[in-house]
Amino acid sequence: MRAVVIYESMYGNTHLIADAIAEGLRSYGEATVVAVGAADAPAVEGADVLVVGGPTHAHGMSRPTTRQGAVTAGRKPEAGLMIEPGADGEGVREWLESLGRLDQKAAAFDTRVDLPVALTGHASKGIAKRLQHHGATLIAEPHSFLVTKQDRLEPHEEERARAWGAELGRTLVAEHATA
């Protein structure tokens, strides 16, 4: 099994989650982590599964304006945040719009503030819909990982992400065994 985990990240939280998901997937095969800005056709060709995620902004996937706002907010000295390289570049939304037909299995995740979904929304739902629109077959429900209001991962979220990655790997191996 070959998995590619594609992520968009502003302050590093979604990047950490992507790395943890890949760790879980590696129990069942090869897993590569790719920033969305580097997710060109060769990066995803031959993957058995694409796992795609990004931060939740304004109830869904980020847009150029919300990314720029996040970068501006993160650069304030009082924020105490590190801005990910490429944070103000292309996001998952634009990457998904540029895709052609996908024949892979897929899963979607996001990071969002630890509040009720009715207040925050979740980017993973939109990511999942767009993956399906391009022909991918979802192997799991969209999944959220939580951050604090101070833009830090909640405790144990990386562990949850590793476990989810392992669950995705088990699902793929089981599907392959029955095929």
C-alpha cells in the first residue's frame, strides 16, 4: 500500500497531524507527507490512497483572503506563532479545483477550534465532497482534529491522528485482501 498525505497548514498544527496520520499508515505500507504547494502530479501518481487535510477557516476550507488573514494574525509578536512556509500560497481548495480524474481511495481531515461544529464548521466535509467529485472513493468519514483558541493542538490529538492513520491502513489492507 502506498499512501500520500497532502496537507495545508498555517501555524504547523495541520502539518503535525499530517505527519502523525502518516506514522499510523506506515504500519501498513509506505506513506509520504506532501505540503499542498508541492502536491504535483508525480507526487500523487501511483498512490493507493490520498489523505487530504487543511485548517478550517470561516466554516470551511481556507480561501486566499482567510489564509492572508491568518498569516497577518500569526505574525503579530503577541501571537507567539510560527508561520508555515507557503502558508499564504495555494491551499487545498485551489489544489482540489486543479485536479483531473482521481481513481484512488481517499480520506479527508481538518483541524479546527475545539468548539461545536455548528460554530466552527469543518473543512474536511468540503474536502471529502471535492475528492468524490473527482472520482475518489472515500474509505472513512471526514475527520477533525482539535486546536485551542490559542492555535495550539489540544493534548493527545497527535495520538488520535496516528490511531486514525492506522485505522485507514487497516481498512485498505482489509479491502485489498478481499478484492
